[in-house]
Amino acid sequence: MDAPTTQSTIYIGLNDADTRDQKFTTEKYISILKNVCRSYQVAFSVHQIHGGYFHEDGRYTEENTLSLMLLGVPQETVVEIAKDLCAFFHQESVMVTTSPCAVDFVKESLD
């Protein structure tokens, strides 16, 4: 069993902070996200999700969201990536969750 590590997930909504509409295709946002991860030299997984939430003023919004999962990336780097994506995607904020996890690589062969 491998040593415990940290899993961080950055949730980035795709609706623009000002217009409250998605300006570009989801694929365009994924392309930007991939370039950011490449520039930080981090391995990642990305998932497309759809969700809803309430603003502080009570307005309800639904939007497409990207969930970026990072394993074993230092917290300072996670925060820098989150800041970049928040700015590039023109968001009020992005959400970051972090939790410990165990990682196992299972291998098997039919030989």
C-alpha cells in the first residue's frame, strides 16, 4: 500500500461573473484548464458536471462546472492554479476542497 497523500479538487463554474452566461464552449474551457495544468506540470483528472447554487442575495443559478482533481500537489500550488482558473474563467470565486486519501496502484496480468 502506498503512503497517504492529499486529494484536492477545484470546482470552476463556467458562467461569466458579470453576464451570468457561459461565454465559450465547455471544450474551450477544458482546453484552457489543460494548458494551465501542463504549465504547472501537474497530473490531473477533469470531470464535467452540472449543478445549482444560491447566491448571497438569494438568486438561484444553474451552470456547467468543471471539477479538477489533483493528487499529491502541494497546497500552495493548488491555490495558485485555482487563482489562475478563477481569473481566466472570469469567476467571482472557485471552490477548493482538500482531503487525505490513500492511493493504490493495482496491477494484474493474464500471462
